[in-house]
Amino acid sequence: MKIIKVVLGQDGWSVTYTTQRICALKGSTVKLSCSYTYPRGHKVTSTFWFTNMETEDIGQDPENTGRLEYHGDKKKDCTLRITDLRERDSATYWFRLLTDQKGGTFTGKLGVTLSVTGLQVKVTGEHQDKTLTCITTFTLTDNPTYIWYKNGHKVKEDTSSLYSDYFSDADSYSCAVKGHEDLHSPAVCQKCWSVTYTHQKICALKGSTVNISCSYTYPSYHEIKKAFWFTKWSGMDAEDLSSVPGYEGHIEYLGDKKSDSTLRITDLRLSDSAGYMFRFITSGGNAAGSPVSLTVTDVVLKMDPTSVSEGERVTLTCRTNCTLDPITAYSWYKNGQPIPNSNTYSPVYSLFSVSSEDTGRYSCAVEGHEDLPSTEETLTVTYHPRNTSVSVSPSGEIVEGSSVTLTCSSDANPPVDKYTWYKKNVASAKASGQSYNITNISSEDRGEYYCEAQNGRGSMNSTALMIIVAGKQTSVVTAAVGIIVVVLVLILCLSGLMWFR
């Protein structure tokens, strides 16, 4: 694989493409891989891909809805994935980045040339003495293996692209390349009717958009009168999805109305999982293909366990009900925010030796569908009491005869279910409960007090709080009363002496 690097001067701008030329089959998926650099001091504001056919962001083209997945991170990765390839996707693709600095725009000059082709069956010879050749417009990988189908059934597998046999004009023939068996060529036949689907099985995410495509053949002298998609048979009649209640605005028919058709379903619902069939009616007959199995899945996060003690391990698993093709990575979130450096190619993400900081709501998403995350699962981390402390009320000087309240607080999960109060050097507990009231305090209450906080995970003592009891407040009151009495006695004596005189 040749890596092409484009560098503009020596000022730090560059775009590196993994390969400059890619050839891919119609209906398959391709990844245009690249990375880029830019000078320090610049901040990337916009990144996009464009082609020689469209000078603007190709993601803005309605025809590309649901088919483009930009895997870039606006830092260095500019990978683009295109699904359900069509021949019109053949073009040269360039990557462009814009920054917040004047003149801070750069485009990878060489680009990546993408060639898209479908398989075709070429018929040579006459009558029953015919040879079929499976051809493409470009050379496939070395020594590909070809698979041949007759009336939809596999009949041959060989490294040769040729197939010779006794051919009937009433039989249809198609070919595929091993490894891409779901990408058949259009069937060829002289007097047959056929419907060939691009994919026979599709797995898609709830809320996303899916395209179900097919090609069809019929005698050249017939004219198409009606073509539609359906999910159920009713005798020989089928109900057009466009007229079924609940599908209005939910589906769209695309195609040339002559030889190919695509059913696009937007905002997928779990109830959209079904077998979808295409049917066309001509002036002289009709045909319908076998069902395409569509499975719609949501992303489910399984957390094991959901409640742990500090130091234990938690395993998160991101699951879907069917296999998405391809899945490149998973994204992980905590409390709705991406977890740094958590993207992984494995659907399993582990938290080793958890702490209380790991408590929160977790979710996951498939890369490229970050707007369709799983429902959140809550992780609870339990731990024994810590940061245990004692406060006193009222604060300030404590005198005999007054009352104080000691309150214990502690951080714990689950919350503290038992508080016990102790006085230092006293064997038995003084009280229980979060608050401890000491009334009519005396000098005997002087000393160091502490509390013990306990939950199902353990216990922790607070630091000791010293209570110092000042002298009696009542002694001050008594001295004041004595002075008042002496003064009153002197006044009475003076009054009596004056009266006597």
C-alpha cells in the first residue's frame, strides 16, 4: 500500500493519504483514510471532503444522506467512510481544513481517486452454445474467486471469470466475487423476470437511515406500469408501503424507474424490522424478489456490576442485536460527556480499581453514530465513612450551667446509619445519634469528645473536640446581689437616723 504525503513548504501544513487510488464494488463500503497536521497556534474550525464533481462539502448533498460517515476528530484524523457505493461516487476526493487564523486554509492537493463499478455478465456465442463472463471496469485483486448463480442458486465457484454450460433462455444468471457474495451482478436472461438485491441482509441502528436497493430485469418489449416496495403478501396482491398508514414521511422511493430501485427508510424504528420486497408490474406481467431481511437494533449498555465498593472492577459492554458492518470503534460517555481516551475497537470497556469519583451515568455509541447513544446506566460506588468531624453549638465560651450540642458529620455511601459518642478515657459510650446534647454543664463534663460514624462498609472516628468549662456564672450573680443589699441597708440606716433627729 503506497502512502502519499502532501506538504506545503515547511510551515507545518500537511495531508497524508493512505492510498491515492481505490477501486471498489458497487454496493460495498470504502474507507478513505488520511491524517493531517497544521501549525501551532491554529485552531481547526471546519473540516470536510469535496470532489471534482462537487466543490462544496459532499456531506451537504441530500443524495449522500445516511451514506457518509466522517471519522475525523478535528485534530489529526480525516478518515471518510462511504457506504452503499454507487457508480456516480466515482471521483477524485480531496480533504480541506479551515482554521481560525487568517489564511489558515489547506487542501490536500493530490486527493484520492475512487473508482466504483458493478459486476456485469457478458454473454458471447449463440443459442445454447454460449459463454458467460463476469466482468468489471477495473482489475480486481489478485486471483479473485468468482461465484455463479442460476436462478438465484449457487452453481459454480472458480478462479476463472468464465462460465460455460447448457443455457436456457428461461433461466437467469448472475455472478459475484468471493468475499462479496451479497453484491451480485444484475441477472441476465432472454425471456425471464428477475429482481436482484444489493444486500440480502441489513443491520441498522434505531434512529438512523437505511437504503435497500435492487436492480430488476424484464423483457425489453414490456413497459413498466408500477413499481413499489412492500412487506406483506395478501393473496397475489401486495400493499404499497407508500400508502400504508405510519409510513408517510418515513420512507422514500429512489431510482430510475426502469431498472433499479431503492427504498430509503429514515428515523428507523425497532418496528421497522421486517422482510422487504420489491415488485414491479409491466404491460405484460409482474415480478417480485425474495425478501431482504432488515433488522433494526438499538445500542444497549450492560454494566456488571452496577454497585461496587472502592477498589473493585466494573465491566461495561456495548451491545447490538445484530452485527453492524463494519464497526470501527465504540465511544464511551460519563454523565453525557465523552470519556477522554476511551475510544476502543472492542465493545468492552473496563474500569479498574474504581473510586468514588467513578460514580455517575454511563452510555456508549457506535463510532459514526454518536448521536444515537445507548440509554444510560448508573454506577454506584460504595465506601466506608470518611472526613468525619464534630461541630459544637453554640460556639464560644462554655460556662457551668449552660447547654451545648455536639453534631457529627461524615461522607459515606451508603449514608451513615449509626453515630456513637465517646468521651476520651471513658470506656462506655456517652450517647448515640448524629447530635449529642449536654445540659446543665459542669466542671465534671470537661474533657475530649469524639464520635464514631458507621455504615455497612465500615466505621471511622472523628478527631477529638476539647470542651473547657469556665467558672460558675451564678457566683457573679451572687456577688452583685450582696452589694445591692449592703447599699440598701446603709440607705435605711441613714433614713432612720435623720428621722430620729
